[in-house]
Amino acid sequence: LEARFEYGALQGPGREIDEQDNVLFIGQYLDGQRHGPGKQFCDGGGVLLGSWCENILEGEACFMFPGAEGRFCRFQGALVGEWQDGEMSRAYYVEGCSPGTSLGDDDGGALGILQDEGGASARVAACPAATRARAPSSWTKARTARSISARMLTADPYEQRRVTVAPSTMPGAGEGLFAKIPLYKGEVAAYYNGVRLPHDEVDNRDWSLNDNTIALNEDEVIDVPVNMAGLDVYCASLGHKANHSSEHNAMYTPVFHPRFGDIKCVRMLVDVQAGEEITVDLGTTEHMGIPRGGIHSWMCTNDKSMT
């Protein structure tokens, strides 16, 4: 922690840093808790900006998606809306602003966006160049073993802008994941959400049921069940559609998404052009050395190297 203590508790502006010197949070504190404007650097890239009340994100806020390596000025978009009890309750997608530009609401109002590490916030106007896509009025995270998503046919607007599903170029592979626009090294192409299951359950069942499983952590596996693999049943995330290749151009890495929570994503290892198939090595899933807050040089001073 880097902050001011009064009477044994954090007070005023400060920031939290982990053992690897990655910045976790910058903002205001009151009586030892996050309280007031701040920004939280999320696992795998992405930043939450808003106002905290007794350690809980509440009210108007936005989630800024991760960027791409070496392209710090390419703003990847954001979900702007309302958070209740620390979770996103409704939002719309905005794309086309630059870092440091605030994101306003549809009524011409403005969201308070933290502008500096001292915890100061500013009320500024909407970005006229931004393109917007209205998101559902309510998004519920999948956190239980039997719930994959409250809206299984509601596509993710960030993902929908970047990838599509089509017949794979690899014989016998069925469907594959393809870039709709040029994607760059380090960029998140798609998200891998699913049902959470314990490793033992997955390991002990028929392996024909494990076509769309990936380890989330030491305790849980993400699974898109066989009966939900079709896009007519589930298309809220498309990461499970990427096929295996020994000459893969992407890999699965841990990431946070405000709709799904802590999941995996498909992150590019190299630049690809629109129309190219995105493939992964199904035996490899690592952090790629990406710190919290990702690879935006304007967000923090972490090492932005990638391996």
C-alpha cells in the first residue's frame, strides 16, 4: 500500500500494489476501505473506473477492455453503465475514444472518470466520435455449476466487433473462429465463458463430454456443455470455437470480464488480418506475463513485455 494513515486506517488518496509491483487499485480511501473515485486494474488487462462505497463498486462506472501490444493509442472500447453491489447491472458498449477521453451517457450527461493517480475525478462530456451498442438491461454473471449465462443468446458487443464463427479451414474441424477485423499481438479476440465444474467431475466423466473444457484454476474447469455448443443455443462468448493447431496464432490466458467474472480469453500471439482463422494450442494456457491493467502504458508503469 502507498497511502496516508490516520488513527491506524487508510485515509485519502492511495494505491495498492502486489508483490510483483503491479498496480491493483488507485483511488480514495476512508477508514481503511476503498471509498470514493478510483480505478481497479483487472487480471489479464482491462480497468474498472468508478466510485467505491465501503470497498464495493456502486453506481455509474465503466469497464475499459484490454488493448494490444505496442498500440497503446488504439482504444479497445468500454462497457459504460451502472454497477450494483459490485456487479454490472446494465451497460452499453462504446468504441472509438482515446485513452483519457470520458464516456458520457445517452442523455448527454457525463460519467466521472478518474484522471490521475491522486484520486481526482472529473465530470466531462461524451465522446462524439464513439460508436455505441445498447447492451441488455440486465447481465448476470455465471458463477454456479449449472448456470452458464442469464442471456445465452446475447452476444458480447466487444467480441461481436472482432470475431465470427464459420467453417474451419482445417479438414474435419467443423466450425472455427475467424477475425472480422485486423487483430494485433496481445489483443483479446474472444472470451471463453462456461459452466464452472470441479476438476474431479470433468476427469471422471466420459471424455466425449469434454470437447469444450478448459482449466480456469486449480479448483475449477470452464465447460461449454455439448448441448450448448451450437450458436443457436449459446453465443454469449465464442472462445470455445477456436480450434487447435501446432502453428497457432493465439492462446488462452486468464482474464476478467464484468459480465462473466474471472474466465479465460483468446489472446493474439501475432498480428492477423481480417478473414484469418484464429487457432490455439489446447495444451497451453498461461499469463503471457501480462500484468493487471494489461499493456496500456498510460494506465500504469508495469513492465509491458510479453512472451
